[in-house]
Amino acid sequence: MSDYNAPIEDMRFVLRELVDMDEISALPGYEEATPDLVDAVLEEAGRLAKDVLAPLNHSGDREGATFENGVVRTPRGFPEAYTQYVDGGWGSLPFDPAFGGQGLPWTVATAVQEMWNAANLSFALAPLLTQGAVELLQTHGTAAQKAAYLPHMISGRWSGTMNLTEPQAGSDVGALKARAVKHGDHYRITGQKVYITWGEHDCAENIVHMVLARTPDAPAGTRGISLFIVPKFLLKDDGTPGQRNDLRCVSIEHKLGINGSPTAVMAYGDSDGAIGYLIGDENRGMECMFTMMNNARLSVGVQGLAIGERAYQQARAFAQERVQGRAMDSRDGPAVPIVQHPDVRRMLMTMKAGNEAMRALAYLGAAELDRAKRAPDPATRAAAQARVDLLTPIIKSWLTDCGCENASLGVQIHGGMGFIEETGAAQHYRDARILPIYEGTNGIQAIDLLARKLLRDKGAAARDLLNEMQADLDAMAIPEAASMSEAMAALVAATDWMLETGPQNPRLAAAGATPYLRLFATVAGGWLMVRGAAAAHRLLGAETVSPNRPFLEAKIQTAHFYLNNILPRAPGDAAIVIRGGDSTLALDEALL
Amino acid sequence: MSDYNAPIEDMRFVLRELVDMDEISALPGYEEATPDLVDAVLEEAGRLAKDVLAPLNHSGDREGATFENGVVRTPRGFPEAYTQYVDGGWGSLPFDPAFGGQGLPWTVATAVQEMWNAANLSFALAPLLTQGAVELLQTHGTAAQKAAYLPHMISGRWSGTMNLTEPQAGSDVGALKARAVKHGDHYRITGQKVYITWGEHDCAENIVHMVLARTPDAPAGTRGISLFIVPKFLLKDDGTPGQRNDLRCVSIEHKLGINGSPTAVMAYGDSDGAIGYLIGDENRGMECMFTMMNNARLSVGVQGLAIGERAYQQARAFAQERVQGRAMDSRDGPAVPIVQHPDVRRMLMTMKAGNEAMRALAYLGAAELDRAKRAPDPATRAAAQARVDLLTPIIKSWLTDCGCENASLGVQIHGGMGFIEETGAAQHYRDARILPIYEGTNGIQAIDLLARKLLRDKGAAARDLLNEMQADLDAMAIPEAASMSEAMAALVAATDWMLETGPQNPRLAAAGATPYLRLFATVAGGWLMVRGAAAAHRLLGAETVSPNRPFLEAKIQTAHFYLNNILPRAPGDAAIVIRGGDSTLALDEALL
């Protein structure tokens, strides 16, 4: 099995040069996030990821989570690793110090999150879901709810889950049927939920389920959904876990991947109804849940980046070791490592460039989130929030699609060995495949980008970003910036077309939503790669010779690769957006 | 689990309208392949595929082939299904009647082969490998070898395998070490072979291994490899299987997919050396093996098409049944099947259009093979063989890549259920992933296209095809033909660039080999879709109203989809070919 080494140098480069970490650290409340502290956090997290979590990745997949007599066991080593994670305070990184958090920027937490997910995607889902639940409680919980739950969830001693899906209610959350009946200060919850990630397990002292359900007189659809805290163990008067609540894990799923992560079918209220506590107002549950979902969507995007990086590191190591065939220009020479073959190089560069663009985009999104939360000026906060809203579906979809592609390239580079499970490359391919599905399928993300993020404000947020990108490129006096012009023009044209078409013909616009998202992401990635190249040029030209000169030169070469091997797809995607929709919708569905 | 219904209407359409089955049937030796007979064969094969093979696909995956005490057992039902396959004479379709074959065209056999692979990819590998071995013996075996082996292999009572790979010799076949020492009329073979598909199993009465090995004084590399027949059971004087040969299955692999198909590690000559019989001349084994490999490469392409079709049928059924969400233009209306959502439609149309283009290209390749084998005129045969040689790497790579993409789209359409193994969509995703790897990785295919098929004849075969495509498009007075012009120009430009660059800078050309292959395939697929649309227009305009009017209208709509949603990627790929290579190769490998 392959090692994982956190790509700290590139992480630092993105933080310092592309998302302006100095500015983030200057935001009120983030003053402690000095460069030294951030470096120390990254180094320390990298060690835990490499030494503790990564070695459990393959064994966790082989063993899988198990379900027996109602008890879920995570794979060997997971509970101990979870304890180490909690003891290290890693769950508390970005949260409110008032509840035991460390108050670090999301930007930093995102880099750290990349490491957990790259090291062990199945394991990292536990903190990922907990983090979403914490965000939700922080934003919408009462003071008493916060006091009761947040310190334990922020520490990680209690984990969190998200309970939306029911068998008949997947993407259509509004179709859910779980019921909640008021009993004094609490509600009694009954119903079945499926696909509950880490819904039951043996790592935490309590599991705090965030459950969507309907009160008896609630309106139909998403406007009649309320949100409840439903803890596995009810809290005693002293706040510690006590009596078992009326909920249970019915089974866990047999999945394609992330086998170390238990995906539970949960039954609420087999007896008297599970006791739940309302969060926010009745019938406003979806709004509250969106807090969690938006957070989780960015995190799932980071998972795509993470699996892309892990697959890359494994494929690179293999390609440097595996000797097979001769160099094209030396047919009688010695056999060479396959990394020297141009087509293998193409695959590795595709992975590397994709990972670097993904990382830049993910951290940029996190930085905007930090600004949206902490900037002193309300207008800045609002603009940053609009940017986060715009970027969230792009980050979720593009990073997860690229993560799958990278995992597939990782298999391909291994050749026949890639198809053998012992090698480990196949696991990344299987694990990655959930990412475009959960937290809103990538198709749902594309519609979200189109309908809520582009059309609703008549393109204001999108045009803001496009203008900023263009101004940025204009200001960079390097040839790489000029090579963006065709792709930028394609994105602008597709955006114009969407803004014109969307209001008149929503179905036609929707038919192009996915290629539009891909186009937007590809161009945004190009912009950030060019910014990276510009920063590298600047640092290389600085008076003090940089100690990481080869790294900076590689940044420039990798940007060139992106511009000439990935970005050229942009005009084609614009053409598909503009010309493709009619024929997508034309066929009578009986003739499919 | 989903049904499989062979897409006989589209198969017939391709055979009749796109590959000119009438002309194929008129070739010497193929006279029996009348339209009625071909229809009957397709119908009958479709029934076996649907009723016998398809129902064993999922159970075969779950159970897997097993290895215990040296014995390999295929999953429940496989041996019985294999017997039915043999008893039905299905293995003998395209082979020489002198040895019990039915002498049908490869074009027909290819359509039938699509069915076996769509129904059950793991099962279909047994006949696929046997077919390759039969081709090899037919072409290179002595009269005695043919008489001894062919009738039994053509019937399928004995199966065949291909033994190239060794742990240190994968893509670099020339690095193999298995030894063959002459003993009178036979050789003694020793060595280990890996990744031997159906290398050991319980379905056939004998297993005829085609084994590459080196004689003691053989030159290094591929010029020192000889090919041997090494049967599992040596033949008695009466020609029936007798004594066990000195070979054994050491283990079978634990794989990502095709779990019903045993992938064996084979040991030859643990005791005195396995008895093997030379095929062709010493040191000419690679040339002989290429007969088998080229055959197998076309077949593997068909596997890509097959898994794409199977995944499509399953996803289409799900999308038509799964009710989730409301129509975009009727937010207060009833919930609708997800097939009505534009993004789901986009995915289904991508699969459908891809499958139809793949089918047309695969059958076209088979028809050229028939011409190459049977055309009375040597010049026609030579031209057809050049066309087959050109198309083989394109068919192998593009169809297998598209097969993987379709299987992935199939998972995506299923949403969360796609990630659950019980649904079956995930199996197609896992099974498909071997296809871009075996029988020469798709990277190897791209280099083959570039170096052997394009550069060696200075572009003659490629220009022939491009000219034919252009003339064909010019002759079709339909708007669809005109919309090919940008993509055709892109392919011509990339071809010119390759022809100019390849001889001067092989590494730079090789860096673009994969996007060049993709470009070639995408444009060729577009050409065939346009030809299909032209045929549909013609049939719709005919005096007798066609009974399959909706099918023909769907052909036209699907061509439009292809032209507007898939073909627009072509110019981007040409740009990548022409501009991408420098940056692919630029980075010092230590900086990857």
C-alpha cells in the first residue's frame, strides 16, 4: 500500500500566494492564525494523516464496517485513531472558542480537512458530518442547545449526522414522511432514514442526529419540514449521555466503496417515538439544514481533491518504480521506469494539474467563507457570501468529478495491477465514486448553479467574478494570462446565453447546466493556475533567491500543462451549452 | 437486477444501412448469411443472452470464481450456461466449416458477441479468448494442429487462453522469461504467467493455453519469443484429452470487477516442464500472437460497447420508474419520473448516442475484417486490412473509454442507489474498468495508432479514410453533414501535425497520442451518426411508409445530440494534440 504525504508545500503556496492568508489572518477573531501557527498546524496534521489515518485506509476497506445484532463496528484501528484525533483537538479547529473551538480560519481547516480525506476517506467522513452538525447548531441552535451539545461535538467526543434521505425522498427532500409530534418541550419522532453516514458506530460517546421530519399539520413539500436534534443517548441532568433514545440502526449498506464508513438505515420511534428537540422554527427545517449542506458541499468538494491527490501520489510512486519498456528515442537502451513514457507522463500531469487547480479553487472558496463570516464591513461580508454561494456548487461538482477522473487515471497508470484490489488503486476508484452523488448529486449542483446562483440575481455574482478574473488576467503581464482569452470568451458567451435563455426556457437552460458548470470550473481553474504562475514568476524574480526554486518552476510548467491540455476543452463546452440543449430534450422519452 | 434486451433493431439498422451487409453476404463463403438467417441468429442469440446469461451476471459477481486446493470453480450456473452455449453452436459462428464452424461473417459474429458481453461480461470472456486462440491456430497452425484442436475449440468444448504476461513483463512483452526447451517433436515449457483470463475453470473439457516463451538461444526482446500450444490435458492417440500436462493454476486474483471470470496465475513446468507444441517458427511468436491480439482488441472494443449498452438499459429503466421531484415548468404539478429532468435526459442521451456511435464503428471494423478476409480482389483485401489495422486501436480504446463513462453515468443516474451493490449499476462500473487496461492498455493503443498505423505508411491509410469520410459527407445533402465541417477540419489539422511532428520528434507526438485517438474516434463516430441520419431520412422519405418510423426519427434525433453534445469537443482535442505536448514533457520527473 502506498504512503500518503500531505502536499504541504503546495498547500502553503496556495494559502500564501493565491488566497491571501495574511488578509484572512487579519480578520477579527483570526489573529492567532499567524504563518508560524498555520505551518505548525499543517505539519502536525500531516503527521497524523500519514502515520495514523493513512495506514488504516486499505485495511479499513478490506475489513469494512460490520453490523451484527444491532451493533456497528468500524474496522480495526478506527476507534483508536478516532480517539487520537479527538485528543489532538483536531475536530475543534475552525470553531468558536466559547465552546472549546480553536477559532482558526476555515481556510486553514480546509487544508487540514484535505489531509484527513486523502489519508482515509472513510474515516474522515465522521468529522466531516460532525462539522456540518456543529455549524448548524452554532447558527440555528438555542443558547441551551449550544451549551448542551456544542462543546462535546466540537471536541469530537460526540459525533454528528445528517438525516434527510428516505427511500422515496432522495434528491426530492420535500417528499420525506418522517413524523414529529409535539410533547411538551420536545417532539416524538417516527420514521425511517437511509444513507446515514456514520449513523451508528463505535467511536464516539454519543451520536447527535440532525433529523428532518414533518409535524402533523405541516404543509406539503419542503415548506413543511422541521429540523430536530435527536441524540442516540438522551442527556442526563448533568449533561452526560444517559438513557438510550428510541432509535436504532436497522442495517448498514453494502457499498461500492468507502467501506470503512458505516452507511446506516436508521429507524426512529419503533416504540414511543424518539425524543427530538426542535432547531429553529417549525417548518423552517430546510433553511437550517442548508447551513449544514452548504458546509458539507464544500467539504465533499475537498474530498474530491483529496482522493485526487491520494491517487496521484500512489500512481506517481508506481510510475517511478515500475520498469517497463524502453524510451521512445532509445529503443536499444535499457528498460526505463514508466514515468518516462510520454503517455504515462500525460496522465500524471493531468492528475497533478487537476489537483493543483482544485486545491486553489477549494481554498479560495474557504477564504471567501472566512470573509463572509468575519469581515468587519457588511458589504464585504455580503459580497463574499455571494461568492461562496456561487462557488459552492462549482466546487462540489467539479472537484468530485475530477477526483473520480484522477482515481481512474491512477488505476490506468498501474496497468493490470490497478485492477487487482491488493494494489490499492482500485479502492480510490471505488471510494471516489460516491462523491458526485452524495450531498446533492452533481446534476443537482449544476441546476443550483444555474437557477439559484446565476439566474436569481440576474448574473450579478457571476459577472462580478468574471470581471474580477478578467481584470486580474489583464493586470498580469505574463504570456500565460493572454492564453486564457479564448476560454474566458467562451465562458462569457455561455453565461450570456444562460442569462438570456434561462428565464424564457428553463428546461433548455437546464439541459446545459452540467456543461456550463464544467466550463465555469475549468476556466476558473485556469485563472487560478495563471495566478499561481504569476506568483511563481514574481518569487523567482525576487532579489533573495527562493529556496524552493524547483517547486516554483514546476508551478509554472504545471500551469502551462493546464492551459494547453485542459483549458482547450472550454470552447467546446460553451458550444455544447449553447447548441446542445435542443437535441437533449427532443426525443420522446418512450424512444430512449 | 435489470433485464437485458439485445438492441436488435439498432443492430439490424447498423448492419443493413451502415456496413452494407448485403455486400458482406455476397463475399465468397458468406453466401449463407442471408438477411433472414442473420435475423434468426440475432433473435436466437438475444434469447440466450437475456434468458440464460444475463440472469447470472449479478449472482456471478457476488459469488465470484473461487480457488481451493488448486481447483477453480466458476459461479453457480456458469458451467450449465456454458454447456448451453456450446450445445447451441454459438462458439462456431464465424469459423471455417471445414472444422465445424458455421462460416458466418465476422460482422454478424460481432453483433452476437456484443450480446454475450452485455449480458454477462465475465462469462463472455471464455468464448472471447477461445475465439482468439482459434483465429491464431487457423492462421498459423500446422494441418495436424488444426485437425487436433480446432474442431473442439470451435465447438467450445475446449476453451482457449492467451499467456503473455509475467510479473515483470506486462506492456513490455519482450521482457518475458518463460523458457521452452526442445525435446524431439515438442518443447518443455517452464515459467510463471499472470493475468490469465479463464486460465483454469470448470466449464470446458480441456483448456488450450497459447503460451509465449523463449528458447535457450533466442535473441533478447520480442524477436526472441516463440509461441506454443500447451494443453491442460495432453491428447491421447484418439485425440481425446488424456494425461494432465505439467501446468497448474497457482491462485486467482482478487479483482475490482469481472469477478465471475477467473483470472489465473499459471505455473508451467513445476516437475519436468509442461509439454508444448511450437506454432509457426521459433522466434516468430509475437507475429503469431498479434493475430490473436488484433482479434481480441476488436473484441475488447465490443466489450466496451456492450457494457455501455447494458448500463444504459439499466439506467433507462431506473429513470423511467424512479419518481422524484417535479417538472421544472410545473413546480406545483405531480412528482415525475426522473427521466423527465433535463440533466438526467442529458446523461441518458449521452449513453444512447455513445452506444450507437460505438456500435456503428465496431460493426464497421468487423465488416472491413470480412472484406480483408474474403474479398476476391487482392487490392480490396489489402485496402480493407489497412482499414482494419487503422481502426483496431481506435475501436479498442474509444469503445472501452466510452464504456467506462457510460457505466459511470449509469451509476450517477441511480443516485445513492447506484453506490449500493445490490442495485447492480456499480458492477458495470467495476467490470468496465478492466477494458481500457487489458489487451494492450489504451495508452499502448494510442501509440500503436500513431507509430504503426499513421506514421509507418506516412498517413496513407488515415488519409484514405479521411477522404472517404469527407466525400461521403459532401455527398449527403442533409444539414447534419455540414455540421461536421469544424470537427473534420480539426482532425485533418491534427493528422497533418502528427505526420509532420512524428518523424522529427517522436516523444512530442507521443504526448498527444491519446487525445489524437480520442479526436479521431469522436469524428469517425460523428461521421457514422450522420450516415445513420441520412439513411433514416431516406427511409422515412421512401414511398412505403416504414413500420419503424419512431425508431428512424430517434436515429435522427440521436445524431443531432451527438453532433451538438459530443462532437463539439473535437476542436479542443485537436488543440491539445498540437499545443499540449511540450508542457506534458517539460517537467523534470523529480518534480512531479
